Amino acid sequence: MSGGAGEGERREGGTSPGEYVVGALGLVLVLGLLAFLLWDGLVEREGGPRLAVVVTGVSPAPTGFSVGYEVRNSGGETAEQVEVSGELTREGSVVDEATATVDYVAPGSRRQGALLFGEDPRDGELRVAVDGYVLP
């Protein structure tokens, strides 16, 4: 019995071909990531934020009804303190209103939230909109 672990696995020649392949793959990944970060940092984004909001669902909540929404930013800049409002009308008069603030919406991203209403939004006309934002 010999005391050395893996004596049969030792190679006198040094680096195996598999290690070269793994090293090359690592190099390609690192260079690709650096190229992407450089490109992303140098490319000038077009225009400011382009925000849109869509209703994703209505469900009962402990204090009334929850209207889920998703804010999407298809523009080139981040929007902060995005104000989302909802207005429920029946027969032309406002029955209920709700507002929420989304901290930030980065370019090309989506953020979700909910507006809370005391009245059932499915029984009337619901308008949900982005009312404003702040540029960083």
C-alpha cells in the first residue's frame, strides 16, 4: 500500500487537453461578458422612459378588491417614483379612486403592483394609468 492519494492519476506532462478546453471556454465567456458590458455602457439609449400600464387581474381583498397591474418601460431611461392611478366610474360619475407609487422601472423592464378599491372594479368602468415619474 502506498501513502500517496491519486498516484496513478499523476501526469508528468502537466496540463491535460481537457483543462485547455475548459480554460478556453472560460476565456470566451469572460471576453464575451466584458464586450457586452462595454457595449451596454457606450451605447446611447434613445429617448426617455416610455411607460405603459396594463391590468393583470382583479381579486377580492380583505378591505375590498385588489387590481393587479404591470408597468412596462420600453424607453431608454429609468423612471423613478412612477405614479400609477386607478379610477372606477359608474354611469359617468367617479365611484372610487386608488393610487400607488413604483420606486423605479429600469429600461426594458417590468414592475408589478396592486391598487386597492373599496368597490368592485368589475362592476363599472376602470381606468388605470401612469400619471407621472421622476428622472434619476
